[in-house]
Amino acid sequence: MADKVKITIDGVVREVDAGTNILQAVLDEGQIIPHFCYHEALGPAGACRMCACMIAPGPDKPARLEMSCMVRASEGMIVSVNDDYALKFRKQVSEDLMLHHPHDCPVCDEGGECMLQDMIVLTEQQHRRDRFPKRTWVNQDLGPFVYHEMNRCIQCYRCVRYYRDYALGDDFGVFGSRDRLYFGRVEDGTLQSEFSGNLVDICPTGVFTDKQFRTHYSRPWDLQTTRSVCPSCSVGCNVLPGYRNDTLRRIKPAEQPAVNRFFMCDRGRYGGEFVNHETRLTEARVEGSVTELDVALKSVADRLKEIARQHGPASIVGFGSERSSLEANAALQLLMKGLGSNRVCYFDNQDRRAAVRRAASITASGEVSVPTLTEIEQADFIMVLGGDLTAEAPMMDLAVRQSIAKGNPLFICSPRAGELDQFARASWRCVPGEEATIASFIGSVPAGTEATEDNFVHTVAAALQKAKKPLIICSVLHDDPSLIEAAFSLAKATTAYGSRTCSLAYFFPAVNSAGVALVRNDENPDSVMADIEGGRVKALVICERDLAATTQGNLPPWLSQLEFVVTIDSIETQTVQASHAVLPCVSHYQSFGTLVNYECRAQAYDGMHLPSHVNLAASEVLTALIQHAEIEDMIGGTDFQDIYDVTRESNLHMDRLRVGDNGCVIRTSPKLPPPSRKNQKDNDADLDLRLWHVYHTFGSEELSSLSTAMKERAPEFVIEMNPEDAEAKGLSDGAHYDLTNQCGIAAPLRINDKLAKGTVAVPVFINLKRTADAEALL
Amino acid sequence: MSDKIITKMLPDELRQELSDHCTHYANRRVGLIWVMQQLQAHYDGWLPDHAIYEAADIVGVSAPEVEGVATFFNWFFRQPVGKKIIVTCDSISCYLGGCDNNLEHLENKLGIRLGETTPDGEYTLLPIVCLGNCDKAPCMMVGDDLHSNVTPEMLDSLFEKYNNSPVQNVLAGGTD
Amino acid sequence: MAEVKVLTKNFDLQNPGEPVFLEKYASNGGYEGFRKALKMTPAEAQQLVKDSNLRGRGGAGFPTGMKWSFVPMDFEGQKYLVCNCDEMEPGTFKDRALIQNDPHQLIEGMLISAYAMQMTKGFIFVRLEYRSGSAILDKAIAEAEAKNLLGKNILGSGFDFHLETHLSAGRYICGEETALLNALEGKRANPRSKPPFPQVRGFLGQPTIVNNVETFSNMPHIFANGAEWFNGLGLTGNAGTKIMGASGRFKRPGLWELPLGTSTREIMEEYAGGPSRVAWKCIIPGGLSTPLLVPDQFDTPMDYDTVAKVGSRMGTAGIIAFDEQDCMVAATANIMKFYARESCGFCTPCREGIPWIYQIVKAIAEGRGMPTDMEVLDDMSKHILHTFCAFAPGAQGPLLSAITIYRHEFDAKIDSNKLYGSASPQEEKSPQFQKAGV
């Protein structure tokens, strides 16, 4: 806790943190001083001069007009917000700012939520005395996300400070000088930052507006808004989906002190189109024909009971999903229990299951400290192990950038360089699977070792040993249980260097991976698949999961062997198309429930109420199925802790979760499951190179990749290889490369010197028309 | 970039020289202004679009940073300029000395207004703030030459000289 | 009062000859001050500067010794010394004379200062228009390096100092020391917020001292002759001499080195030869950014404290005179054009306010004024005081005094207007920037 000081604001004594700036102190008190350039995340700049107040350092000291954002609170300070001189000054600043503003409010998308308008109204500046021509600018095309209207600019510098200094983007700047300042790119083109959409929020007026919102615009006050959690990665950012009539119009970040404070990534912001997508399911289907939901539920329930009777309950397996809520997955558990099967499977292969479950239980064990995004920003040493943080957990990347911006070292060990590598003090490219070895080397370097330029391990170890708030970040997306273990050991080992602890953050494949990993009853997918292939499994109940999602869009061949497959989902996936019965549920943003993020923080979320034929969330569909099967008796008395391995305290906390609160960090029983090694049965066995799946920020996530804007931002569909490997194979850039037998894709080859030697990288593109795209390229 | 006109190549030796200069400082960025001045001299007195990217590449900063600097300072030009840049001081001492008359005369003589370049590409006419020669106001610079106590009559004889001079007075920036 | 030849002992300000290079400079006592400084400890050297009561000659007049005392002497990393030769203040032309005529005086001054603060790297920040002066400095630096007066282990003392010139790409705001440091770092020359002050975090985040050419040029003489001698030079309590200038309505505009405290009228009449046409109306005493003085204030001694007492500032001591035939509205328009053009654009009142003021004053001067204009000018002239740096308050000086003292001229122009309230006919084009619309 910071020291408190007493300051007087307009005659009222307030206790505020020592050293906090006066503007923030006043805003925290719920009062407002008009301001533009100041933003809590960006800090003071002193550019707009709007937040001027009369400030005296003490009772007998003379008051001076000061910018309240630039003055730090000290004991006895007297602040006069509403002093006449300050009021007049602020009114004059308003007039200055409006001299060249186009007053095009009737056609401005910012209307209704324009900070400029709010502040000008606050200062009571109503009359224009200027009679000279306004300056004008040529706008730029900034790509599919952000619309540019430079004439509205009030030159507060927020955008450039956000984009360059906060998000560390390098394709945006301020040009010109005096009264001719221009904020934009050197030339037209798509903003390259993964966080460009925040310009829309950070701009106090309508210079940067949401281009996707424009395509189905609604006045902001006509939007209904609910509070949800973004489904596009395991960070679990809080968001405000805004909707009108029967469509989602836009998504904005919701302030959540424990997770995302002001910002969100472009994937989350522009990835909500799946709600309105043409392939969303609107009707139940049984054996290809559209059926009333009640009839379909009854028919599916009867069929499942019939199969259980005929082939035994163990012939039915439930397939849960890492993107479904705790409630939906619990309902699936109950259904399986009621049918007597008790067989539920959440993961596509045993390596993923082992990695995710191990990482989640370490996170929930309380044995290491798991940082919030704000704590990540404060780390003074960060090591990222495996994967590509930018693409796999974008907002965690943005938090890491805040640590980098303060000059702290970042180290990365991964087979392929991502966007974050440009900021790394050192990067190590290793073949997939070798990250764990590097991590254990780092952990075993003796204390006091000096950094040497050509020794990555020593360099990292030396920096790690010096750090006061070190942090290890580790990807769980690449199905490598040994890496999970190595990261855990490294974090534990490094706590031995001093009294400080080393934090550890795993980032998971999907929004609720950590949640489903805490399920007590979860079968080994490999043995389930063996049972299916052996004919011992006859029916599947699949909940919100596309079996083609992690297999390059290829459905598993055994799916067709099954007698009965019922799928509950909101969109027409390949799995839905291959199912015998389809029960539609509402989309993520229309449903409610609880999701568990990378810190094992459970967060409740709520849904939009769109008028639609489909009204039930996946959990409700499953409950209805239980009712129609009349198997409630079989599951009576099952409680949350029977399904999820959490402590009693966590259970109690979770009962009290409310939408929009800070959520609660789940703790599991202290004993960790045993570590496991990566399954050596690799699908790249007949390749001399190791296969690496590349997750891209845009296009690799299942739901967001349905958005049209996301397709524009998705990188090209190529297979990548290190120049040396390509040369050895006699392949040149652009050559056709066929990996159909290994991983089901063929695409042009791209030589990438930022990819480890001995590796072949294939992109994970889920909803892009991969075959057509690839063929077009070839 | 691909559809932009490349005005001239940047020789490898020059690129290397500029890059080497930057290593001389604790932070390469300190060399940016000098590098941009050299590039401007190389590209006939102005910075075409590709020069912005070249400077960014040589110094190791982002292109928007270079563009931000290029558009901030008085002596970087992002449009073609004439072979000789005429800057006429219009600050207070020169104003009192009659710089407005000189400027009018100059505009008529060259057939261009402030901020423009003659169609033959010989002269660009720009205003400048105080040249630090106030006791000899009004004053102006043509290329590297400072002219004091300028009068319309003097301008006539002056331009006879410059018009006949084959020497290009391209602003070379730092010449050390 | 006669001219005192201290800074100008090697050359004549009125009839400068060839630049003084090392041979001549050394033969006339050059580098003696530095040799004396080398015999002192850095702390003693700093104390001498404090005792001399030298104040910054760049316009603000901050005591140099005190400025230096904020440099953390126990700092182990690189510290920098920077000379501000970005002379762009209209009516000021002393630095040009100093670097073009006696470059070694500046180099020796920087050398002494660097020794006093144990700084091993220095830059002379020269505006591009002074490139001929910069070339002279470069030649002098090369001479000094050849004689081991710059470089490593200078004169066997173990002290290193490397000096180089930096040619700026030109903006008035670079004269502001933090903006200058940004420009030197290759950034846009926006001023930085203070604190941290440059003495603590300056060039590249390291402790840095920025002083004016004339300030540094005083050092060799202070060290050669002592603090007491230097204090004795001033007439009215401010120490030393000052290069005073006169431009505008004078018979003989020029530069003279005079003791601080010389009467303003004496400079104007004795040295500058009196008014060139008709009687004077007013003067700007010290470079453009200082408020006007009217004839009954002309006897004010030219020094920091006395000029401040009569409501203006000595600034750079470059006097600009206006006479009875000059229209103060048109003159104000010209002055505001300068500030509107040179604003860096960082903070609102300066970026938006000053161009607006310029538009209004210009409109009034051209007979397009409106009665409400004066109310706007009154508001704006007070408003531009509270800006991020001292640039706009500098603009306020001449503006506020002009619209106060010569309000009748503004009113008369508005009353007689012919083009009531019409807009400005046309804007300047700029080849520096292309994104502007039509």
C-alpha cells in the first residue's frame, strides 16, 4: 500500500495515495476535471492543458494555475478545481480545441460517446468566435479495423503515445508541427499492430472509429450492452458486446482491474461476427431433417438410452470442449453419469490432455505465484517458453510490452520467431520439443554465472538471477507436457536464488481450457479413440467442439464408423455436418456461465438477448436432454465439487460469483497429478523435420476467424521452412509442398530464416477456406 | 512502396558511410539528422518517400519516426525543390527594413509565390525566421550565400549572377 | 561608457576581419584560463563560476554556477556538455559574431566547463543557417585536437574531452534546452517535461548541461582574471559584460560589448547613432520575446534585474526599435507570424492560440478587423501564459504590451476597416509537408 496524504480538493479534505497525480486523485473521487491527453494507462503528457486547476503546495502558499495531471499529491496540498481563473482558462482551451474541429457531429460515428463533446460541454464553451478558415487534411486507409478522419483531430497525442509507447507499434506516428500536426502512417495501409482497435477507444473524438461497427452502425445509445468474457484466448478479457435488434454490432473492452483494464486485442474486438454468421444454427435436425427442438430432444434422448441398453452404457462417450463454460461441461458430465456411461473426453490427444491438465493443476495448486496482467506489466525479467505469445494470448503480450517499455529484459525460446521477438534481448530458436531442455539448462546454471554474448543459457540465467520480480511465461498450445514440467521446475529453481519468488504464467489453448482441466472425470483421448476404432464405442455426444479444429480441418476418419453422433453447437461446423442429430444452442455472446482463465480465475459472464429461434445455452440444452431422458434420479446429489477438483473455499467463492466482479482464483487440492512426458508417437514420424503448428493472431482461433475482417488480416497460407533445410531438400521459395500424409495439408513453401533448423511449420487456419486458398496460390 | 517512383539509387558506399557514422554515438539515433541531411543532399535537395525508409533502415528507427522528424524541421523537404533555395527573412528587424517589398519584387521576378519552385526547377522561394544578421536587415540566403541590406535593385543584379552561375547551390546540410 | 573588450578582445565587432585561429588566439593569452582551471579541482572550478555570478546569456539569465551545481558529481556514467548555438531569436545576432570571429574562445570555455563538471563529451548545436560558422568551428576543433587541447589526456592532465559540432535542421524551438536535446538525439524537437531536469537526465538520459555560446565564451576570462574582476565589470550589480545589439530604426545598427548596466538610451543614441527616420515609439529590449519599453523607460540600465523591474526582460540584449511612423498593429502581426510559424505544436494554447492571434492581428492590420476581435485578443494574450514551455509566454511579452500600450492603434484600425470581417485571403504553402488537404 502506498503512503496516504491529505489534500484539500475544493474545500473537502481527501486522503489519497502520496505521489498520485492530482487529476487521477480527483477522478478516483468520482469528480471530474476535463482532460484529454491524460489517460490512466498512458500517464500525464501536459499537452492538452485542459486539466488546469489552481494548486497551492500548502495553506499559506500562493496558488498557481497548474496542469493537475502533472502535479503529484503531497501532504497539505490545496487544489481548487472550480476556481474562476481555472474555469476561464479551461473554457479558453475548449475554444482553442474547437477552432479547427469540423463540427461534423451529425455524421460522426463517435456521436453519443464523444469525450470531446463531453468535455467541451463541461467547460460551458458554447460560442464560436473564430471566423477564419479551418485547416483540412487528407485521410488514410488504415485497413479493415480502424477508420481515419483526421479533420476531427484535437492533437492530444494520445494515439501516438498509445500506439508507439504503450503498444510498441512501429508503423504509426505524428508528422508535421505547429498547427499542422498529422497522426497516421507514413503512407496508406493496414495498421500492423495486433492492438490497433484500441485507437478507437483511446481517441477522445472521432479521428479513429471502428470500421467494422460502421458496416452495421447503430447510434451508441441505441445499443444494448451486456457484460461478457471474450472467448478468443485463455486471458479471458472482460468485454461489452453491444447489440441492437437481432445482431451483435461491436465489442468493446470492459474495465476489469483483475484482468484487462482498458484495452483488448483486435482478435477479440473484431472477432465477434460468429454471432451474426450465416452458418449459425437456427434449427434442430435429426437424420438430416429439420425437427422441433422438443421432438429432437426426445428423439436424441431415446436413441441414447436405446444404445446404452443395446451396447452397454460404456458405448456412449461425451466430448466436451475447452471453449464451453464450466456449466456446459458439468451438464455433459451429468448426462453421462445419468446414462450410466460416465465417459467424458475433452481433448483431442493425450499430449494435449497431459499438458493442459498439468499446467492447470500447477496454476491452481498455489505452489507458484501466477501473475495478473497488471503484475506481468511490473515484472523486471520475462522469459517466454514455447509458442508465440502475441498470437496465442495477445493481451498477455501487451502486458509484457509494458515491462519491456521500462527497459526490462525479455528472453524467448521458441521454434519460430513471432512479433515479440523484435523486443527480446535474446531469442533462441530450437526444434519443437527442445524448449524443455533449454529451460532445464537455465535452471541448472550455478548462481553468480556471468552473461556471455554467445551463450543464451548463461545470458538468461544471469539476468534471471539478478531480477527482483522474474516471470516465466509458457505456452500450453503445443502439446508438450515436458515443457510444462520444465517451466514449473525453472520457476521453482529460481526462487532459490534469493528471497523473491519467480512467477509463472501458462497460457492455454482456449478460453476455458484451465476450467475443463480441473474436471475429475476425464478420459485419455487415445484410449477413447482406440475404443471407437475397435467398435466398442457406438455413440458420441459432442458439445461445442469441432473435431476438425485442431487437425487442419480434417475430420477424424473414425467419425463415420459411429452409429450415432449428436452435436450441440451454435455454428455449422464440419462436425455438425457429419452428425446424425444436431441440437442448436445460442452463441457464446448470447449465453451465460463461468469461464476459467490462465490464472485459474473463474469469471461469470452474461449473454445478449437477441430475438431468435434458438434460446438455450449449451448447458441448458444438455439439461433439457437429461430431462427428456428422464435420468435425473441417477444424478441426484452430484455437486460441483464432485465434478471439479477444487477446494471447498473455491467452491464457496464460486457460488458467490457475479457478472462483472473480479472473479475468483480457483485453488485445487494440493497434490499435483504426476508429470508426464511427451508422447513420442508423433504424427511427424515419417518426416525428417519436426512439425510445428503456427498459431496466427488472426485466423487461427475458431470463432473469431469467422469474421470477414479477420480474413483480411490473416497471413498467407504457406508452409514454412528454414533456408538451410530448404536448400538441403532442393526446395525454393514458393515451391509446392505436400504434407497431406503427415498433417493433411499442401501449400506453397515459404523460406523463413526465423524458424528453427530442423522444423517445418504449418499454419493453423480453422475457418478460412484453406484448400481453395492454397490451390489459388499454387 | 513498389508502385512509388525511385528517383535515384543509393550507392552502397554512401549507405555504408552513413551507417558507420551512426556507430560513432552511444545511440545510433543521434546520427539521424545528419544521415537525413546527407540523403537530402544526395537526392537533389529533398527527401523522396524511399529516402525515409532508407534513413530508417540505416539508423535503425521506424519509418514513422523518420517521417516525424522530416516533417518537423524547416530544412527537410518532402517535395522536390529548386537547385537554389532562396530563404528570405521576414522576422521583425527585416520587416522593419522592408523585407515585404523585397519579397514582392522577388515573387514577381521569379513568377512564383512563397513556398513554390520555379517551373525550370532553378529556385525555390521560402520564408525563414531570423537569420541572425539583424543589423544588416533585410537579409536573405541564396544557397549557402548570405546577402545583407537587400534592396529590390540589388536583387536584380544578384539574380543576373545566379542565373548565369552553372554551380548548383544544393543545400548540402552537414559537410564535415 | 566605453566599450569593454573582454569577449571581443581578439576582434572588432563592427569591422570583423578573418576569424581568429589558434596561433593568434594563443598568442593573445588564449587557453591560459584553461591552464589555470586545470590547476584547480573540479569543485574549485565550479565554485569560481558561482563566485563570478555569471548568469546565462541565452535570454533566461539563470545563474550558471547554480545550474551546474545540479549535476550529480558522483554520477559514474557519461555526462554531456552541450553548447546552444541555435540563435534564432529575432533581433539577436551575437552568437554568430562569436563563433565566426573567435571560435577558440568558445572551445576553451567549453573545455573549462567540461573540466569543472568532469564531462568528457560535448556538442555544439549550430543552426543550419550558420553553417559557415560551423565550418569555422570545425576547423578550430581540428586545430585544438592537433595541439592536444581536445581529445584524450589533454595537456597531460589525464582529462579527456571530445567536442563536435551538430548542424541542426532548424527550428526556433530548438533553442529551448530540452527541445534542443531531443533534436540532438534525432527526435522531434518538442520540449520535455521538467523534472527531470537535463542536469540529471538530459542527452540520452544522461546528466547534461546546456549553455549558450556567450555564456561559455565568458569562461576563459573568468578563469584568467578571477571572479572579483568579473564582478567588477558590471555597473549595476550584475556581473560581466554583454554583447548588446541594436536593429530596426537606428542610424547605425550593430553589436557592441558593453558592461551590464549600461543605459539603454546610451546604447541607442551613442552607439547605434539615434533614430533613423523620426522619433522612436518604443523598443523591444532583448530579442523578440520581451515586452515593449516606451521612451520614458529608455534610461533603464541594461541588465537582468533593472529591466525586469520595469516589466520587461533583458533577454539577449538585442534591442529592436520602432519609430513613430511604424504601425504597431502590423508590427504585432509580424511578430505573431513568427511565433505561429515556429510553435512546435505540442500544447494547445500555443498550437491553436497563437495562429489564431496572428490571424486576428493580421486581419486588423489589413483592415479586416471586427470590434469583437479585441476581446478575443485580450482573452488570448492572457491565456497563452500557461503552456508547456516558455515559448508562448515569450510570445505573450510583446503581444500583451502591444495591445495594452498601443490599443488606440488597434481600435483605430478596426474602426476604419473596409473589409469588415472577411477571411484571410491565402495561406503559405509548405514543401516540408504534404498531407495537408486543400
